[in-house]
Amino acid sequence: MAVIGDVSAVLKTLKELNNSTDLLYIRTILSKVMSLHAKGFDVREALPKIVKLLANQDLVVKKALYNILITYSFSDPDVILLATNTLLQECSDSNPMVRGLAIKTICTFNHETFLEYGIRSAVIGLKDSSAYVRRTAVLGCGQLNFRSKGVCHEHGIVDQLYRCIRDHDPVVMVNSIVVLEEILAKEGGIVLNKNIAHFILGKIETLTPWGVLYCFQILQKYQPKAENEIFDILNILDPYLTHNNNSVAVHCFELFLHFVKEFPSLKTEVIKRCFDNIVNVIKSGNAEVVFCVIEFFEKYTNESGQILSVHYKMFKCKQKDPAYLKVKKIDFMRNLLNEGNVSDILDEIQLHSTDSNEAVSLSALQIIAVVQQTYPDTSEKCCAIFTQLLKSNISHVITNCLRVMQKIDLSKSDNCAEFLSMLCHSLQFIKDDSGRCAMLTLLGNYGNIYEDAPPYVLEDFIEDAENFSTEVKVHLLYCCMKMFFHYPGICQHMLGRVFEICFSDNDECLQNIAVYYYSLLQTNIEDAKHVIMNCKNGHSSDKNPSQDNKL
């Protein structure tokens, strides 16, 4: 056999293939052609020679030829058209594999020239005696619909696909449902009546796990009218709640909840029924699967929260867990909180508040804030945690603390002054804009409680203001305005410097905000105080806008 090294050598060798009977040689040449195409070489010159090889009866050769023809069906339809008659003839070949490959190829040709041929071959294939050919023909209908919307309606293929749902081959049945769902997408998908639904349920045990999953999704479109019918269906589905395939068990659980939505008392029983199976998934340690299970439970928090709260320890973070799973577990913990486990969960969450990953640390601190506001008895413990974290020298932990604390009402806390005192010493560890904005918000909201330091802390901000982002400058301006009304003598000069910085900034939005605040002060100092003190982060929260309109 000749050594083949480049495109010209392959094309030259193709000329000799028509008279060759060495199947291994032919397969090798065609493999080389496909490899060259995959590497970006243009092998169109070989198409006429490839068309002549279609008479070869070897299935491997046919698959390779069909694959090459499909690749160039859009760019060279005239050449590919030469092969169409041969393909149509092979749709009636005695070998079902050949018939199926021919139907698949014609339906996959990506050019309108071949649409009519594709319809003709698909219609023939749907009535074929071979299950493989029918499976291929059904999927071919999906290809035709993808290329030309409405073609299946025009040629009555939709009705034939509905009949294929009752095919004795389970794969043909599932393929028909999948394709009908795509074809009828604009009309809401496949329409299920009682007969079709019960036929599918009767075939469930013969389906592959993938087929079972899809049928469970489709069956959610069906709602039995009689109570006896509902319980008959539940009896059929019951074994799948504890199926060894976790995806099947989860989809069966969703289908159960769909059918028992009129029976709230049964929902709890359904969750208990499949709980042990899902617990094994969580214990498996597969991070991706555990993430999906938690995400699944989040959709049914109202139904599952009370049951899962007893087993909250299963959702504790492990050292080997990736960051995204830790965040998911910590966020899910808030759904499991109750009087009995809040202290233990709080201890668990505190461990992750100083995590090296910023997202994990932030999620943990957010849960601590939720606990503090939901369970007043834990308020002292939560404040102690925040105090301890503010004393740390870890930049992202301090930033996350500030971001969380700005959303808590600290005015009612006995530790507010202590918090503000620590804020002043934390400034050197804050390296990002979100932390700076959070600190300025806290200083503006509670600066009047701790009189010693806040006005002077602003001086450190003002010195570096030129290097800050627009967002930080807006918060700085708003904070200085508030501090001015608390300590006018101390802050008057600082506020003037901030106005100068804002007026000279290139950001037009910042300039407009500064002009607005300056105009408020010029118009009436008392009215300006009313507006600023009723603002939230620089935006008026006054329900009566008449004061703003007057100004």
C-alpha cells in the first residue's frame, strides 16, 4: 500500500479506489480524507470520486462516505445531488442498517434542495418493519423540522409521529415524544390524553434510564381528573422513588409532587419515602452531584425544610469540598434553621467566616446576620463573632463583615459604639471598593453614636479620594454630608474639599450629584438636612416628595 502524506497524494490515490477490492485499503484512504478535512484542508475535489464509491456494500465504508457527503451538502449541493438517487434506492435495501444510514444521511443534508428527498425517505422509514430504521426515521423528522419549520405539519408527519408513540419498540416511542415536543414547541408541546399517558406508564419498565427521565418530564403535562386514577398512577410510579439511578428517583419525586398537589398531606410522605435514597447521594462525596441535589431541594424548601432540618449535619461543609459547593451548602443552611439547631449551625458557619475564599466567607457572614435578626437570643453571640472578625487582619474578611453589617440595624445594639471604634482601626486593611463603600455607609449612618473618631477617619479617605472609583466618591460625598449635619464645625472644611474633588471629576454623573447636594445646602440648610437624613445611600427615601419638589 502506498504511503499517503498530503492532500494531493490522497486525492491521487482516490482515483484508484473504484477498482480496488481491499476494504482495509479503502477504509484507510477514507479515514485520511476525513482527517484532512478535520484539520481544515479542502477535499471537495474528492467528492465526485467519493460518490462513485457509494455502491460499496461495506457498512464502515458507507458510514465514512455518508459522513463526508453530509459535511459538504451545504457548500456543494450539485455534486451531492448525484448521490441522492443511490441513497433513495438504499432506503429500500434488504439490510436494515443500510436503510437506516441512508435515511439518516438524506435527512441530515443541510440544503433546501434535499428537503423533499428527506421528507420522502422519512415517511417511508416511519412505516419500516425494522425498529432501527423507525428510530432513525423519527429522529430524521426532527432534523427536517430544524431545517424548515412547519414542513412536518404540511406533510402530515405530526400525525404519523403521534401514531409512533404507540410503537411496540420503546426507543421509537421515546424518540417520537422528543421530536413531537420540538415540532410543537410553539403550541405548548405534545398533547397528552388519558390513553397516551397510560400507554407511556405501561411502557415505563421497558425504557432506558434516559427514556424514563424524559417520560417523567412529559407526564407532568397530564393531570388525572379522578382520584382513583391518581392513586393507580402513583402505584405504578412508587418503585421508582427508590430507584438505584438517582436521576430517575429525583424526577419520579417531582412527578409524584405534581400528582399529589391536591393532597398536601401526602407531600411529606413522598419526601420521607425517597429521602434515604437521596441521602446516599449526599454521602457519596461527588461534589457535582451533591450540588445538584441541594439545588433540587431548594425548589421544595417549604415541603422539605422541616424534614431536612433534623438531618442538617449532612449538609455541613467538608474540607475537601470545592468553594462553589461550600457556598451552596452554607446558603442552604438558612432553610434548615430552627430553635433546636441554630446554635450548632452558628458554630459550623463561624468556622467558614474566615475562609480563604471570599465568596465562602461572605456567604457565612450573611447567614450569621440572618441568625442574629431571626433569633434574638443569639444576638450577643453573633455580635461577638463580628467583633472578633473585625479585629482580624484579613482584608477580605473585614470587607465582608462591613458589607454584611451595613444591612443590619446597629442602632439597637449595645455594641454599636464598639463596632464603630473597630471600624476606624480597620481602614488600613480595606483594599477594595466594596469595603470602602460599606465603611462609609456605616460611618454616615452611625457616626453620631461614636463621637471620637468618625469625622477624622474621613480625612484619610479624602486624602486618597483622587485615586478612588466614582462609586466610592459618591459614598464619600454622601457620608460627608451626613457627618456635616452631626459635626458642622469639624466637617465643614472636609465637605468643601470633597465638593471640589467631585466638581473637578470627569464623571458627569458624579458632578450632577455634587451640584444637587450643593444646591440643597444653598437653598435651605434645614430642608437639606431633612432630605439627606431621609436618604438611603444617597437616594431619597422620603415617601412624600413635596420637600424635594419645593427645593
